[in-house]
Amino acid sequence: MSQSTSLVHLAKSFGIHIVFGTILVASFSFEAPKETPDESPEISTIDAVVIDQTSLDQQVKRIQKEKADKKAAEEKRVRELEKRAEQAKRDLKDLDKQKKTVKKLRKTPRKS
């Protein structure tokens, strides 16, 4: 009997292993994984322009000339304003002199 009981235990062991193996194999998916496109960040292209040194130098000179012209125009405008202010002061002094002269003439009695 010992041989028959061990045979039963051996058969049960094989049966349990076959059941678990079947369950394990049935749970696998044998399809190849579907490829999902990676959402990589959008990379924009760089628009580059080659500039030769002479055209760059010309552009720099042109910009410097424009700045110098603006500065000269501003200085000229300031000089003209200062001239006008000086002229206004002289005119005001002349008017004050005329006013004083008129007052003196009014104060002096007339001889007839």
C-alpha cells in the first residue's frame, strides 16, 4: 500500500502542477506589444543666415552714423533753444528800458 499511496500522491502533485501551469500559461498574452508613438517634444528648426564681415561692418557704420546724426540734431536743437532764450531775455530788457523811458516821459510836465 505504500507504493499505491505514493503513486496517488505523485499523481496529485502532477495534477496540481499541470493546473497551475495551465493557469500560468493562459494568463500570458502571446501578442507582440503594440507600438505607441513616443510623444517627443517638438523641435523647431533654426533659421540661420550667413553674414559676411563687410556687410556687417557697413551695417554697424550705418547705425553709428544714424546715432551721431541724431545726437548732432539734438545738440543743434538745444543750441537754437538757448539762442531763443537769450534773445527773449534781451527783448525783455529792451522792453523794460522802454517802459522806464515812457514812465519818465509821463512824469515830466509839458511846457506849452
